[in-house]
Amino acid sequence: MERHEIWYARVTWNDCPDERPWLIMEQRGETFCCFPVSGQCYRREECFFLDVDHPDFKATGLTKSCYIHFVSLFELPHDVFSRRKGRLEGKLLQRFLEEAGFSSESP
């Protein structure tokens, strides 16, 4: 598992126990710091829109437009992840890092 990859994990988030995509931002030993990806944005200032029409969207492996919730990182153990979906890359990654307050050099 690498930085900026999107992996599925079954973790209760926002009172929902469904399996969902998570964006990997950093590895810390046996845990990964991640942001949840959701079809809904609950607070506009804390979401980054992944537009299915963006040229870099296909690399995500996702099938529809959705949101990365970047208000806080979640530390998830490696054994909750089930499968790799894709990765955030290109200009879409660059825009996300800027909007979420990360430089391109750090998570």
C-alpha cells in the first residue's frame, strides 16, 4: 500500500459500517493514515470533489463522482483493507493536496 492509493476497508465512519474507499496518505508502522471517500459531502469546507469528468479521475478506479473528507486523518490497521481500487494522481492529486493544505512534498 502506497501513498495516494485508494483502498477499500470496512470501518465504521459517520455511523455507517459499510465498506468504502479510503485515500492512503501515510504509513506509520502497521497503520495507515487515511481520509474516507464518500458519495456525499456533509460539510462543504471539509470535502474535495472527485469529478468523474476530470481527465485524471480514471486512475482512481472509482465509478462515480464522490468526495474525499479531509477534515481529519484516520489511523487504520493494515488488516482492515480488502482491495486496492486505484490512486489519486496528476492534476487531481495536486489540486487535492493544495485544497486540503498539504504540499506536494508531504502527506
